[in-house]
Amino acid sequence: MDRRDFVKTLGTGALLWAVPGALSSTSSALSQDQIESRVKELLARMSLDEKIQQMSGEVLGNIVRMAEGYGKYDTVNTPANRRLGIPGIRFIDGPRGVNLKGSTCFPVSMARGATWDPNLETRVGEAMGYEARARGANFYGGVCINVVRHPSWGRSQETFGEDPYLIGRMGAGMLTGLQNHVMACAKHFAGNSIDKSRHFVNVRIAERTLREIYLPHFKTCVDAGVASVMSAYNNLNGYLCGHNPHLLREILKGDWGFQGFVISDFGLGVKDTVAAANAGLDIEMPSTMHYGKKLKQAVLDGKVPEPAIDEAVTRILRQKLRFSHLEDKGGYSLKKIAGPEHTALAREVAQKGMVLLKNEGLVLPLKREQIKTLAVLGELADTINIGDKGSSTVRPPYVITPLAGIQAKAGNGVKIVYDSGQNLGSAQAAAKEADAAIVVVGCTYQDEGEGYDRLRLSLSDHQEQLILAVAKSNPRGIVVVEGGGAIIMENWKDQVPAILMAWYPGMEGGAALAEILFGEVNPSGKLPLTFPRSPDQLPFFSNTAKEIEYGYYHGYRLADKKGFEPAFPFGFGLSYTQYQYSNLRLNQKEMRKSGTLEVKVDVTNVGQRAGEEVVQLYVGYPGSQVDRPVKELKAFGRLALEPGETKTLSLEVKAQDLAYYNVEKGAWEIEEIQYPLQVGSSSRARDLLTETFRVTGA
Ligand code: BGC
């Protein structure tokens, strides 16, 4: 079926993209100059009503679509302008795949953050963008890049971790792939790291903390060319994010020179016409509530200056024109949606994102010749568990559960005995009779998701009892943990020999898991967030308070500052092989403020298996004039190494990436001090290589 025909079958509103005319007629990308002159031309021909029509979602169509089951059948649209041939926006989510039925379900963003592989993420974005465009969407809302400051946050799974540098690199990777097909939207701008109170909480963030911890990843996505940014539901420093002139006008559009448009989060992202329009909120989604007629009246009353409307429409048209060559691009095949290429990619990502946290006595990988009976225990082993059921829901055609994956991979010589673990006695007996036991535990959408947060950071009592019961009866009790963030494991982690963090691993997750368990794939994921030992190691969290302060420190920065020993540090992850780091060298020991440091390190696979290693580079600021983290991630890279092979990895650190935000001066400042640098396999590797360098002169 042709793309247009398919879109027709989707019903209401989905045909809007097919409007013939100025914007949809280009066959190749327009130059910047062409875009700007066509924007001016169009704007001059538009009436105030037509301009304002560009600035909010459809009313009836979108209400019907969302009532049908959000994102199930159709995109959420803004109206097309038929007179001028300007297509509407056709929005679709989400972070782990396209919401529309039948799409590829990738591992959640947190699992992808654990790959530390922005190039792989570009391939994921490319696949999602393809699937979105093939079904008529032209706008993708899935680049969620909020910081996980506390693992209770219910939507942690939708973002890439705790660190702004890692999140920024992954977000930029994703949007680069997406934007080969659709406009991408980075969200939620900003400080949206609690869910239950998101519609009323006032998040207080000091200016320096905002600039250094909660915004850099948005800047990275802006620099990578993201077409749009979605404002967050929460208030930030007293203003709703969608009404926040400091965020939208001064920082995003001013300091960063963002050329795209801002959309509101859906429903309660705009609460006041004048405040939103004057602050620089360009599109109200999903439907016209405060814009439309109310916005026109505000313009007529002089409360919103007409140039503000022109500016918003300029931004919208600019991006529509930038992507206009894709409007009529043919060649999209529906067969590719959840087809072999994309599902293989989903599997590859799951393989690269799972993190081996513990492997004592090398109990993993399982050796088939030693195992006649394998017990697979726990309800989640036999449950489809791909993450939240809110706006990030994906409805893939199938999901390989852990049990199905293990059954398919085990081979004829291994008998699989499954027990749900509801009855601890029977699970323990099954574990006792088996040569090894795999216990699958973790969270589900009932524990964490959109609109609510995690009530407990450890597993349920029953799951912990199950693990302990298995540990007592089988020395090869391997724990596989599913979930979207950090889990506290202190009650049991010392009693079991092996722990594998599988996250919500997507539709191919069970297959990837089995490949890791049986050693066909060597695990290479690294934690994109700190796993604490206890809640004392975390910053304050409340999802009922009307106001909360996000301080400068969380995650590894907090652990370093306070001297905590986390359960598993940021960047940590084991492999079935071992790597040795050597020969750390810098191209200069002194660099200028405009300079770039080139760092090289040799990594050797000294074990017996091929593998991939994520190399991490951190920089500290001991001589700083201001309070700064002990160290911060500044570069990383992934290397594939055969046994015995050595490769050199080159990393770069720009002096400007070492700056702190000087609030008094309203400027970034690079200090002329000595900087220690460490390179290793995690933020707290034992065999770190270290060096120092200075920054001097402009
Ligand atoms: C979420 C956004 C999402 C939007 C539309 C909202 O509830 O907060 O992340 O993009 O719905 O799906």
C-alpha cells in the first residue's frame, strides 16, 4: 500500500499533510537563504487569523484521536493552511518507538543510555523517524532528555541517565537520526524530574545549577539542530515553564540562538494566553485552549505585540520549510515497520545496553555442557515488560520475554523449568534441583511511569525473598533485573554471584538476554546513573511538596562530594573479558581557552573473548575559585576488541567545556588552573590512568 493510501485509512485529519502547495512541493532540501526568504514571503501573505492558526493544535480532531486511545491510530495535528499550502504538524511520540500500533519497540532510553553509543542511537533515531514518517507523521516528540536527579522519578526510563554530558550526546545522536525523516522535539524544558507533582510543583534551581546541570544537554541538542523544544509542565523558579521568559526567551532563543519553535507539553503546559505568548511559547498542544481566539483578542487588546506572533510563526514556518522536502518524499515501505532490519537493531541495542553488575566465580556465561536443568524463576520471566504505559507506550507486534528467549537459546540438551516464584517453597525446590537458576525480578509500569513515581527504590519484599531463597539453594543463582532506573539491592546483592541489569529491554529483549546469559554476546553496557546503597545517598525527593529545590549535586557528583561509596558507580559495567588501559597521552600540557585537548589511550583486550569497552574520561577542578564537582564526565568512546587486540582511542576535550557559569558576570568562565584528568572503565575504576594539564591565556 502506498503511504498516502495508508494514511487515508487512518481516518480523521491524517490527510492534512497531503495538502498541495508551497511547502510540500520541494523535492530537495532548501538552503538557509531560500528558507528565510520564503518565510518572509509567506508571512507577508498571512492574515492575523492565519498566523494564529499555526500556533495551536486542532480541537475536535485531536480530542477524538486522543480519546480513541492516545497515539494508537493517528498523529496529533495542528491545522494545515490550505490557501497557502502550509502543512500542519503531525505529532507522534515516543522515546522507545513510535506510539502507533505495530511499531518496533526499542529498549527504553535508559537502556540506550547504558550503551554509551551515540552512533547506535542515531541508527535508532533513524529507524523511529522512518516508522513515523511512513505513517504520515512529520514531527517526533520522543527526545526526552531530562536529568534523573533521583531514581524515584517515574519517567526515569524515558531519558538517558543522570549526567548532562551523556544525556546530551545521546539526545543529539537520536535526533540526528530522526531528522532524516521528521522534525524532532527535545523535551521537557526544563527541570521535569518528578512526575506526580509535575502540574503544580515549583522547582527552584539556582542559576548556576540550571546552566551547568539542568540545561547543557538541551543546548547540545539545539547545537545539533533540533527543530523543536517542548516546555515542561512544572514551574521553574516561580514561572510555569511554558510561561517562562528566562528559559524560553533569554536562554533558549537568546543565549543559545535556537532557530526552531517551542511547543507546550500537552494540556496543562499553557495556563495563560498572554504569559505564554509573551514568554515565547510558539505552539499550544494538543488543542487550542488559550491560543486561537483568545490569542487574537490579546493581540487586538495590545497585550501581546504582533511582532511576537510574527516571531512565533517565523520559527514554525522556518522548520516546516527546512523539512518540506520530506513531505512528499516517496519510498517509505510499511513493511519496514517492525521488519527484520529494525527488530535486529532493537536486539543489538538491548545486547549493548544490558549491564553486568556482578559475576563472581565467573558463573556467567552459562556453559551448556554443565547444565542439564536450568530453573527460570519469577513472574517477570514470563511477562511482557517493556516499560510505561503513558505517552511513551509502544505496541509492537510481538515481545520476546526472558523465558521465551532462554527457551529458544538453551538448546535441546538443557531442560528449562519455569516457576513464577509466587510460592517461595516451590521456587526454591526448583532452584535446588537445577544446575543453575535465573531469577527475573524488577519493576513494571505499575511501579513507575508517567504521572506517578516510585514509592520504593528496592525490589518488593516478595522479590527479595525469592532471590534469597534461590541463593540459599543454588550457588549459581543469577539475578536479572528489569526496570527503568536505579534499584537498591543491598538486602541481597552480596548473597548472589551474578547480577545483570536488563532495564526494559524492548521487543527483542528476551532474545538479547539469552544471548548474554549463554555467552553468545559479551555484555558491554555501563550504568548511565549511580546505583546507591540506600536512600541516604540521594538528594531530597518529594512528589507532593508544592516547592522543591534541585541542588547542584546528585548522582556521582554527590557521591564524590560526600565521599559515599555507591553500590555500583556511574559508568560501571563488567564484561566476560578484561581490558587493560595504558599509555595515556595528551597532545599538550597547556592549552589556551580556545583550544582543544586531544587525549589518546591504548586499550587492550587481555581476556579470552571479543568484546566492546566504553572508555570514560573525567576532569576535576581542585584549584577552582568556586565550589565544583570532584570530577565530571567530559568525553567517552566505545571500542570493539578481539582477544589480545590493542586499539588506541582518541578523545577530545574543549577548554570551553571546562567552564563554570559565573552568575554575577552572566557568562561562562574558564579558569586558568591545573586540571586533573582520569581515563578508565568507570567513574570509579580501580586502575584509572591519570594526567594533568593547564589552561592558560585566551
Ligand atoms: C507528556 C509528553 C508527551 C505528551 C504527548 C504528555 O503527557 O508529558 O512527554 O510528549 O504527553 O504525548
